[in-house]
Amino acid sequence: MRPATARRPALALLAAAGASVALAACGSGSGSDASKQITDTLNTGLTTNSPTVLCTKTFSTGFVNRVYGSQAKCIAVETKNAKTNKPATAVKVTNIKVDGGTATAVVAVTGGDQDGSGGQLSLVSQQKGWRVDDLSTPLLRSEFDAGVKNDREVPANLKTCIAAKVSGLDDASFRTLSYGSMGDQPAASAQIKTIVTDCFAQTSDSAGASGSTSGSASVLRKKFEQGINESLKKDGIPAAAITCVEQKLRSAISDKQIVALIGAGSKNVPPKLAQATAAAMAACNATK
């Protein structure tokens, strides 16, 4: 998904609405055979976190092009998502209706990020297999609601604010944001950034007026530091140098600047943040 400043958990609340239904395609068929194949597909695929299964054997070509733009982009986005997404542990499939080369089914999810969610999805018979072609709006909203409920990292007041703003969108706008966040599209990222930044400001103001802290800043900073930590570890930087970098960045980068990174792509990292990070790495000898 992202640059060193990972967008979760704030993005997780929105991406949940367009959660990747990782489904493995099986052979095509008709009647009871098709129903069994669809059931097997959904039971198997919804419990996997494989980008390849999702992008090359699961979603229809039309779905991949609409949401991601290309199969390569789908694999790239879902590879990043797989690092943090928790797939379902079980799925119940009911109300399968097959009409020639198309079908619908209702799923109920147990476990994972969207535990407790459910709703209808559409499939098509394509390349000798049944593939997911669309998710209904009720399913998308159910996944979003479940994702918000099951997120244990975001403070309750920040989570409530984000949930209210997203749930309040009309169906068309909600679907656009859901699929946009799922496909890592710039417009959706910008909208996510605005929602999270506004809610952070609102919860911070509320905390200041009451004399208490919302915990929002610490959560976002923790994620920011985790991203820095993981990136430097991959570069082979010693643990002592990484700790040094984190300490220097705590005084060099404000919570407001960290919030500004939410929803931003790697090419949009503010120059001041890039400079502060580079300076901290140089001072701590945290370079290759």
C-alpha cells in the first residue's frame, strides 16, 4: 500500500468498505454444479490473503479494470494490503441464483477484519471459472461497519467521527469511495485524507476543551514510527540507529504533519518531512 508512513489504521476504516474479497475461482458449470462451484469458490477464497489468487483468479476482468485499472496494479495494491489485512476464517454462502453466465450469492463472514459482515455479491462465468464481478452496496456498507467495529487500535472518538462521515455518504458517493480506496485511486486517497484530518482536528479540539487526550495523536504517530522502523530494518540499519532516528523525529515532526500524510502517496510526502527524515537518518548514521 504505502510509503514509510503506513496509512493504517486510519485507512483501514475506509478500505474496509471496499475490502478485498479474496476468492479462488473454480470451474464453470450450470444448475447445481454451478452452485457447488460458487460455494467452494467463496468458502476457499474469502479466507485467503493471496494477491495473485485475488487478482488473476478471482475478480472478473471488468472488475479489475474498473477498480484497479490493470491486473498489475491490482497485484501491487493487494500485495501491500496483504501485510495488514486479516482475511475471514469462515464464510457461509446462501441464496445462490444462477442465470446462464451470471450469478448472485449472499455471504456471511466470520473472523478477520470484517467479522460479522454480510450481503450479496455478483459473479460471472469467465475463463472457465466463476469470478466476482461486483459487491452490492449493502455488502460494502456492512463490511465498512464491521471494519470500524473490529478495529481495536483507533480511539473511539476518532473512529466514531470517521464512521459518521463515511456512513453519511449517499450510495453513489459511498461506492465511489469504497472502490476508490480499494484500488488505491488518487481521488479516494485525497478524500480519505480530508476525512481523517478533519476528524483528527475535531477530536483534538474536543480533547483540549475537556482537558483530556483523545489518544488519536499517539495512535497515528505509532503507525508512522512503525513504518519508519520497518523500512529501515529492510535496509539493514542497526536497531540502535533506528531508535535514534525515531527519537529525533519525535521532536522534528509534529502530529499535525503526520496526519497530513494520511491518504498521501509516496510522491506527495511534504518536503519538510522528507528533509527531517533525511536529517535524522544522517545524524544517526542510519544510511546504507
